[in-house]
Amino acid sequence: MTTVEITPEQQAELAKALLDALDPLAAAAVRSRASGGLPEERMWAAEPVEVTLSVLSAWKLVDAEVKRLTALAAATAGSYGASYEQLGAAWGITRQGARKKWPDAVGRPGPRPGSLELFGGAAELDEAVDGWRWTATGADGAVGEAAAGYPTREEAAAHAGAFLAGHAVPGTRCQSERRSGHTVSV
């Protein structure tokens, strides 16, 4: 597992760059609060409590946005296959801490290529160069296949399911999907 560690020098550079980027936000917050009518070049000379409360309110906005961006980054990493263990290592917390901090960041693994048994027929789903494909045999003996690849497995499965439904024998229903040696009712 790879973690990203930064050196104290890099951390200092990052802190300075962040302060430089956020300074205009703090200045805008100070200008928006009562600064005693001071001109912009003297706004920092306003009442110290007002100045510091203005800066604090600006940092509240920054904090909320950083939390949103952090959750987005965690979810993106999770969508690419990162585990809670990896997210925790990157953030410097445990796997359980990462799961608590970003509960929806890591999805359950989706079904992979496999067999679909519906309406008395069966379909095989496979990922090809041009996308997801299916081949199927309906309960009535009709054989069909995808004319082109679909962008997602779910879309290919839906089209295969529609084919199987169209070639069902009266009285059959949706039964199960087999994947990786397990049968899951659908």
C-alpha cells in the first residue's frame, strides 16, 4: 500500500501557498464586517476582535469546502477501487476511521462477468474491447447476442434480460444470477 508522505519543507511550502491563496478571502471577510469605515488599505487596523472574527468566519467557509473536496477525493479514490484501508492510510487514520469519515466512499464490489438465468433462459456476460457484450439462449430456444458493446455491465445485463424476457416460456419468472460461483436471487 502506498502512502503519500510530504517532507517538512514541502509542508511549509504548501502552508505558505495556502495562506497566500486564502489571504484574499480573509481580506474580503474583513471588508464585509464592520471595520469602522476604514479605507481598504487600513482595514486591518480595525478593532482586533472584529478583524479576527472576520478571518474566523472566512476560515469556516474554507473548512466546509475542504471537507466537501476531501469527501469527493475519497469517493473518487473508492470508485477507482481504493479500499477503506488505503483511504485511512492516506489520511493517517485507521480503516475503521476512514469508513466512519466517508461511509459511502467505497462501494460494494459490483458483479463481474458471469451468467444470468432469467425467465427460463440463460445469458453470458463478458467484457470486450468495445464494452460489455452478452450472448443468450431464451427458454424457447432462441439465440441472441449483443450487436455492439455496451458501456456498462449493467446495461448489457439489462439488454440480455430483455432478450430473455422476450423469449420466455409462459409461466417462467426471473430466477437468479450466478457470479463467481455464488447464486444471488434477483
